[in-house]
Amino acid sequence: MDLFDNRLDENINLLPADGEVYYFGTLFDKQQADLYLYKLLNGIEWRHDEAIIFGKKITTKRKVAWYGDLPFEYTYSNTTKRALPWNSDLLVLKAIVEERTGETYNSCLLNLYHNGNEGMAWHSDGEKDLKKNGAIASLSFGAVRKFAFKHKRSLEKVERILEHSSLLVMKGTTQTHWLHRLPPTKLIHTARVNLTFRTIEE
């Protein structure tokens, strides 16, 4: 699929089968987007992410933060995080994303990639805490990066360039049948902040 597909119709499913992914394009002009990027870089309680792999604790260069309606516990990569209360900027962004997507979310996992050397390996967001087949809204600020999907059986790939302040939504059976990743690149030297709004079920 064309990475720069200009059809920004948010009703077009980017996946050929077995899931739903919609790209809404940018939500803000550059000045607004730059301001939100600054606020997120400086107003979020960032922490280095941790994972336990084969019994060994790994600390990543990438930083994360977890916010929600309640102090939800969210477990992935064999580690558990407790959600912090929303700040005012996150609540504004949450309301905008909910209005655009027609969905509601009760939490947000944020990722800070300092440059193109930091990325995310192939995975699916299928943790037991998440609403089954629920929507995950991915809002990106900062460096323009490629985002990729790979079908778990056919290995077919779909790729999309995510712009500064762009919104992408994954829903339906996407997490069941598709992996996704943020591939590293040596061409990017600036930061990217990604917010994934999601629904936790207790």
C-alpha cells in the first residue's frame, strides 16, 4: 500500500481483511501541534519502560507514561503499571479524539521516542486488561514516522506514514489477526510522542 496514500477518507479501511484501521490525517495546524508536543514533552511524568524477557529485567531508552479515569493496573511485557490521574492537556486531547472517532476511552498509554533509533518491535495489543475488539486511537506528535502492520498468517504488510498530530484508529479484530510495529530509522533525529487511547475493563 502507498505510504503516502492521499485518500484521507477516515471511512476507508487500510487493512484488506481481518481487522479495521482508519487514518484521520492531522487534527491540528502546525502551530497547535508544536504547542501540544512541547506540553507533552514537558508536562508528562515520563519513565523509562521496563520489560521482563526470559526472566531478565530490561530497561528501554524509550519512555512511557500511563494515565486513566481510575488508577487502573495495566500489565504488558510481564510488568504492571498503575494509571496516573489525567492532566488538563490529556483531557482536552481525549475529548477531541473521542469526538472524531465516535468512541470513548478511559485510559491512555504514552510513548516517547527520542529519535529514530528508538522504535517498537512487532506486537499486538491483546492484553487481557483491554476491552475485547475495542478501539485503540493512536495520536502522534513530532517526528514523522512509518507505522507498519503484518498479518499473522499471510504475512501481508500494510504501511502508513504518521504525520505530526495525526490520528489512526485500530478496532475490530485487528489485534487478533495483525501485528504492528514502529520500525527504527537512522534518518530521524527528533522526538516523537505517541498517545494510545484505549479502554480498560476491570
